[in-house]
Amino acid sequence: MFSVERGSAAQRAGIRPGDVIVAISGESATALLERRQHEQTSSTPRAARLMALGTLTDGAPETNVQIKMEDAESREHQASFRRQWRERSFALRAPAAGRRNCAD
């Protein structure tokens, strides 16, 4: 996790910046990410990975998702969340001409 929204269900569940998701509903987070990445249709592998990251906890609305994490000291903890339907869209923008993105 890079950040956790203040007052969010994630914060109330004890998720902190720096935690690493290791499993989602019993499936390895790495395996799930790879599978979701292969399902994406995108112009670049990087864009497909970003889109896949955004879908890791997707599932049927009003169902639960269990997340298993490790903190910076490799201690495991778990949290359970209820999925809620939210419409979203992805938009990736190319840097302006003559500028490079620092992450490239």
C-alpha cells in the first residue's frame, strides 16, 4: 500500500502504508495480478498492469473480500471488506511532447 485514505474502511481495518497484499480471498495476489493482467486488452504491458491492479478486489457487489497482508516487519494481518458497486473508468495520458514521464 502506498497510502490509505483517512477515515476509510481500510484504515479502520488496520491497513497501513507499506503493507504488502499477499492474498485476496485465498488466492495469491501475485497469481491473481498475473491472471488479471493477461485478461486486459491494452496497448502496452505497463498499461495492462495498471488496469489489472485496479481490478484486484473486483467481484460481485455486496459480497465480501478477504485481504491478507504483511507489514514492514513481515507480520501477517487480515481484513474483510464488503464490495460495493462503483462505476469507474481508466484514463492514461501520454506526457506532453518533449517531456518524459519520470516512471518510464
